[in-house]
Amino acid sequence: MHSSRSIKIGPVPKPLRFNTSRVSLEPLDDCEQAIRSIEQSCTSDQNWIYAPHQQARDFLSGDVREYQYQPRVFGLPKTHSLSRTELMGSGHLTFLTWGLSFLLGIRLSDNEAGFLDATPTKEGTLVDFVILPKDLPHAIHRFDEYWIQHHSDPRMGARLVGAVHCLFLGQNPQLLDFEQLIYLYTSLDACYSVIAAAENWKRTSVRHADRISSMCRWIGIPVPFWASDSDSPVVKERNSSLHEALFFGQPLGYSLYGGANPTEGYVLLEMQALTCRLICAIIGLGDNEYLTSPIESRSMKLLRV
């Protein structure tokens, strides 16, 4: 065990506090000022904030030059303090930060520069559920229990963080469809890695093309047509993108999802919804009503804990 400690995280878009027997969240003194600075940023647009233009200071003259390109990685103000009574490993609080990110549907970070390309500023943007404020402490407790259960195998927590991160990356509004597909498929693959390790599934017992369908059966939902077999469009186009540099028969970036029938782009939304359910099931969150709700629905669902 490590001694009690806390970290500064953000940005949570409103003053928020909770306290469990082990974990607590408190707004920083300048929380509201930090939130306003983000809302008024010149790089904010339609509930997303983008990396600012790269700047450099001339060592001799002191002049600041603004380049016409943006850095990929950038930082945002911290708004809250996340604490735990005792820590099991150095990554414990960072894992809980990722858990809170998932529950709120926004990216939070304890790093100085913890954001890649763009991040939403509105709660619920990156998930298809809402959680009641009274249930938030119970939900973060589930993430805490997961860390305690698996802290002796750091890759279990790291894989789950990877799944959440790829789910988030795959929703950047500036991405092309083939980029979205690769990120979201990778997130689903990470979920499979976590589930297979926890359930002791042998690596050779499930074909790669059957991984998504096996996870659907694991949580008890119908297998979507786009993942039913090796000829399904998601598996086929993922393989084509990575191994042939083609997306629906075109060079990468020259075709929407669906090719000649781009209205099939809703499949990418269903991949997001399925990933949300899988992560909830892995953590032990949510009742059967949410986990088995149709992924075709575009409405937000209530996640009961």
C-alpha cells in the first residue's frame, strides 16, 4: 500500500463533489474560473475544444511566433482534486480518473498535457448513457474494486484504459470514417482481451472474426449483422484498411463508411454503443436493462448502478 494522496484532474465542466468510504472528489478553489476559461477559448467549437496553435519564443529577441499548425498533444486547466485513502500502486488514481472520464462521458486528465487533438467539453458526449449524481459514487467504487482485484496484473487495468481511450479517440469529429473504424475496432479488440483474460478463454478457441459476436453472447445481446462472421463489413473493412490500404475499395480517406451506400455510417455509432456496454459489463456496472438495450437506438439511456 502507498500513503494517502490526491491528484488534480480536469476539466470537469461543473463543480462536482462526492465522497465514498475510500474515494473523494472536490472542486478546486479556482474551478469555476477554469471552466469559464475553457468555455471562452478561441479553440472551442460546438462543445469540443481543439489544440491551440503552436507557439515559439525567440531566445534572443523574446518575440513570440505563432505557427500555422497545431500540436497534437495539449493541456487544459485542472478543476478538481481526486483523492483516495490508501493507494494500491502508483497508477491507482490515474485509473480512477479514466473511470470517472467514462462515467461522465468526457476526457479527464491528471497530466500536464493529457489531451490528443481534441476533447469534448460537454458531459455525455462520448457515451450513450447518463448516470444520476447519487449513483456516481457507487459507480466509481466499482472501478476502484476492479483496480483492487487486478492490481497484481497491471495489464488488466492498462487494457481497460486502452479500450476507453480508443473509444474516445474514435469520436473526434475531425476523423475520417476509416480512422473511426480502426479506433473503434481496436477498442472492441481491447475489450475482448480483457474479457478473455478474466474468463480464461483460450486464445485459439475464438477466431479473430468471431471476437465481437462472442462478446455479444457474453453480455446476452443479439449479434449485430456487421459483426456476424468474417465476411461482415466491419471485420472485412478493418482488415482491408490495415492490410491492403483500401476502405470500401478506395484509397484511405476517399470513401465514407458504406462506400456507394454511405448511409450505413450508423454502424460506427453502433460500435460505440456496443463498446460502452462491454466496458460497463467488465466493470460490473449497470443493470440488465441498459446492458441489453438495443445498440441501434440513438437515445441516451439511464445507467442504473
